[in-house]
Amino acid sequence: MIVKLSQDRRARRISVGMKGALVLALGLALAACGKDDEAAAPGAGTAATAPVVTPETAVSAKVSAMGVDQLREAGRKAYNENRLYAPAEDNAVEYYLALRDKAPGDAAVSSALTDLLPMTVIATEQSVGREDFAEAQRLAALLEKADPQHPALARLKGSITSQQASAAKRADDEKLSVVDEAKKKQELERERLAQQEQQQKQAAQQLVTQQAAESRAGEQRATEARAAEARAAETRAAEARAAEARAAEQRAAPTRPAATAAAAAPAAASNDLRAISTPSPRFPPDALRSGQSGEVQVEFTVGTDGSVSNARIVRSSDRVFEREALSAVKRWRFQPVGSPVTTRRTIGFNPGG
């Protein structure tokens, strides 16, 4: 009996010892985990406190080190391949900003940046919306470097700051696990890349549409210019034919009998045009507001009763004056003549007088 009790006590001591060992091992394991967590913490802190991109660092050193010709080619290629503002270090905005620093007076660079900034604003807002604050800060820094006075800049910065604070508070409240956080980051990255690709395709399509519209407008202007030139050429040809006819008449005049010439003189005198009423044309309101001046040459026929008919435009410096010039001429009146007389008058439009 005594022996059995002694064996039980030894068994209990061994059990207690084993339990102690297990507790100790557990404690050491937890301590090791704690050390691992502590070792991991600096990395997380480093990511959280990574330097924020500023306008001075928005263009990477890699891009800034490129030459003018390299930047111009890289910018054009990125533009054509829809890499408008992403990815970092390989997008049209960074290349053109670096090129502007090296060639400040390049009008093509300024034009390209003007086209790209509205898309950068939209991309920044969408990055804030999906809580991709690093990307939002990078895009905002690009925007600020391009135009420090951009009207959307203050709003975007305020939105990034407030949304970051909200996200941080929500993260503290939810206490997301490391695995969940990693999954969320991966999902955000996939979403960001997909959205960026779609946005850049849409932006590129908009640029193509805009360029096509500008091309059509240019063709229309060219067509109108050709038509105006054709009208001017027709007018010059008509004037040349009239001059040739007058010259032919003058050459034929000496061969006419003196009596015929004498008889023709009173008729010619009776056809001299003497104006009774020539009211001035109304100045077109659009031309008056813009301070535009010009002149219109009108051909018309004066009937035997002194009224005007068959008025037409021979030439004009700008079509905006033509309607008012015709309207005024049709109201003109002359003294009666022996036979209808066709003549031309030039009407001037001067906003100052």
C-alpha cells in the first residue's frame, strides 16, 4: 500500500513536470511569435511611413535622367499606347513633365499636358474612391507639378487626407487580420490595374474623337477658303472680260462716223447716275461687338425709273457684311436714266466711323 502511494506521488510529480515543460514550451513559442511579430512590425511601419510623393519627386530620377529626344519619343509612344498617367516611371505625363523642364518653350508638350491633366484628375478621384492612397498621392503630385494653380488640386488633396483618416479609423475598428489585409490589397491592386487600363482606353478614344473632329473642322475651313478663292477668281475674270470689252470699244471708236459719236454723247450723258437716296447699311451686331471692319463690292442695275434691281455680291472681305450690304443697296434710289445702267459700288464697314 505504501509502495503504491509512493508510485502515485511520483506519477503526479512527473505529470506536473511534463505540464510545466509544456507550459514553458508554449511560452517560448509565444515569445518567439511575439518576436516575429515585432520583427515584422518595422517592415509594416516602413511601408506605412514610406516617403510621400511630392511635386519635386513626382517625376522619377530614371525619367529625369533621359535626354530631350528620348523623352519626346518615350512620351509619344506612351501616349499612343494609352499609358497616359500609369504605370509610374513609364507614362506620358511623367515624360512630358520631364521634357517641359528641359524644353520649357515647346508648344507641343504644353498641348499634350493640357489634354492629359483632366484625365489625371479623374484617375486621382477614382484612386481615392478605391482607397489606393499611394496612387492618388502620386497622381496628385504629378498634377501639382504640371499646374500648381489647378482648380481641382486643393479639393483632391483634402479628399486624400480625409479618406486616409477614415480608412485608418475603419481599419482600427475592424482589426483586419494579416491574411484578410493581404487579400484586400491584392484585390485592390487587380481592381486598380483593370480600372486604369479601361480608363486609359476610354481616354485614348476620346482623344481620337477630338482629333477627328478637329480634322473635319480644318477640312471644312479649307473647303470654304477654296470656295472663296474660286469666287474671287471668277470676279477677277469677269472684271478682266469687262475691261477687255471696254478696250475693244475704245479701239473701235475712231472708225465710227462722227455723227454717230455725236448722237451717242447725249445718250451717254442721260445715263449718268445721280443718287437721290443711298441709306447706309446696318452694321452687323456680331462684327460690331468684335470691332471687325471690312468692305463689300456690289454690282447692281439702275432702271429707267431710278430703282435698283439685280443686286449681287462681287467680292467681300468677310461674308458677315454681305447681307446688310445687299439690303442697303436694294433701297437706294437714283434719278431716272434713259436706259438701264449696270454699275458697281464698294461699301465700307468701319465700327469706328
